[in-house]
Amino acid sequence: MSQPINEDQIQIDTSSDNDSLLDAASIAGSNETVSSTVHDYCYENGRRYHAYRNGQYPMPNDKEEQDRLALMHKVFKGITGGELHRAPIHRDPHRLRRVLDVGTGTGVWAIELADTLPATEVVGTDLSPIQPQWAPPNCSFLIDDAESDWAFPPEEAFDYIHGRSLGGSISDWERFLQQAYQHVRPGGWVEIQEFETRIYSDDGTDQEAVLIHEFQRRLDEASRQFGKRMNIAGSVRGWMQSAGFCNVTDDTYKCPLGGWAKDPHFKDLGRLGKAAFFDAVEPYSLALFTRELGYTYEQSQQYMQDVRQELVNGSFHIYTLFHFVYGQRPWDGDGDNDDGAADHAENNVVVDDADADDDDDDK
């Protein structure tokens, strides 16, 4: 299992240069997709979007986006060594009767958890019905808006609630987490898995990625104007504590963007991470840039192409941070808030020297 970041540096691999756009494309193209069960959608700038609560979510839901979500699922699992969660729900699996996956997307996380825990009922909710028609008998999907009042009565509380990559889709995180608190049983866990839309490096080479930094600043600006900020990963821990959760922990991991690391785990993860970043540029920015920043379709496409070109051709040793934040609803009568979160020191990634492949964020 991967461990949260520590003081060790990730060594740079100096022996090879095999991190290319071809590698990224082949990785992205290898993922299986899931078919949509209904076809009531809206179209904008050549991409397909959900129709339910039209316009409230800036990400598409078409086949290309489903491919990207499949790749991101591999990245999240690669970071944790194959685990679907970091909350300690495995300590008492017999108590895990009901699980909710908010914003389930293609439903792959919910399906895999249901396969792992056949005695547990797993429910996935999303604005788009893009989940597969087949699913384990203990797994079901509902159309629901996570920002509205959740469609579950008190007697249908959950033992574990999971949400992943919700940045950019939630306008009021305090209310969202209060609803999660109300719908999880005392002693149950809520986990939010997010990544920062910001790049770092341990050797200063991120400063050479001028367009990528600028792109992420503009994305943050556009998502703020839209009313649903994307770069929220570093704030989730504080919001969970404010909502009343105890034992709140933020397991933070570095994910290289490129195969520049010496360690085989980080090298493989970095190749996936770079492909995921490459594929995310358009779906993350197209609607926001054209709706909020006044870009034409042609201007946005040219800008996105320039950003992707810098990512492919750059020799920077960059990474982003993934946050797995989980907290427990106190048992009835237990007012203690034992914050079990560890403060993770920065660790450096050691670079492969032969691999040539922002402003501070106010959280």
C-alpha cells in the first residue's frame, strides 16, 4: 500500500526517456468505457452534457469523458496501491450495511466496492445516467443532485459515504458536508477524494511550465466565477471538522505528471498521471472558458492545444497532490473531536535526468 507523503524525495530516473505523447495516448485508449442507459442530453461546442439540472455542472458526460474517468479511476487506485478508500471501514466490515457513492460518474468505484463487499448495499448517485446496465445485485444507481436535499429518509442512513473528484461541481461545500453528516450513522465515515488543480516540483522546474501554471490560474478564476471552485482539495479537511466530524484525516500523496521518477511505482504512476492531465485539459476548461472567460471555441481550442504541447514537450519534474480526506461522525453522546489527521511534510521526487520529457493558492 502507498503511504502518504513524507520527507523522502522521489528520485529522478536518469537512465531512460520513454515518456511520450504516444505513451499517454495508448494508456488513455486502453480503458474500457461504459454505455449510457438513456440519451436525454444537451450538446455544446461538440461535447455532450447532462440534461438534468442543465448547465449546473461544467463537465461533459460523453464517451470521451467516460474514457477519461476510467483512466482517473486507475490513477486514484495507483496512488493507494489498489485500495478504493482510505477510511478504516475494513476494521468492521460486518457493520458496513449501506454505502453511498455521491457523484458516482460511470459507477466503476461503486461496482468494484460492491464486488468486494457482497453483503453490503452500495448506492451510487449522479446527475447523468451513464452507469452500465449490468451491476452486482447489491449495487444500484439513482439520478440525484448532490446539492439538493438528498433523497434518503433518516431510516436509510449509510455507514460510509464516498465522493471523488467533486471539485467544480459543488457550490456550497459546508452544506454538502452537513448533508453527508446527517445521512451517515453515528460511528460511520465520510471520505472525500480530491486532487489539486495545481502543479509543484521539488527542484524548481515547475517554473518552466509557464503555460500550465497560467492555465490552472485561469481555470481557478473561471470556476470561481461559475460559482463552483475546482481547486478545493486542500480545504476539505477544515470543512469536515467544521461540519462536526471527528478523527478527520487528510492523507496526501504526490502524483508525478510524467515518467521522470526513478522509483518504478512513481514512474508508472507518473505516466498515468500525465495521460490523465492531458485528457483533462479540454473537459475541465472548454465550458468554463467559453461561458465565463469570454473565449470563442476557436480561441479555447488553440489555448488548450498550447497547454497540452507544453505538457508533452516539457522537461519539468512536476507533480500534483491528491488528498484522501476522511472523518467519522461521533457516536451518540460522544462530543470529542479527536483529530487524527497527520501533518505531512513535503517529500521530494527523485528525477530521471535522462528523461526530457503559481501563484500561491489561497485556500
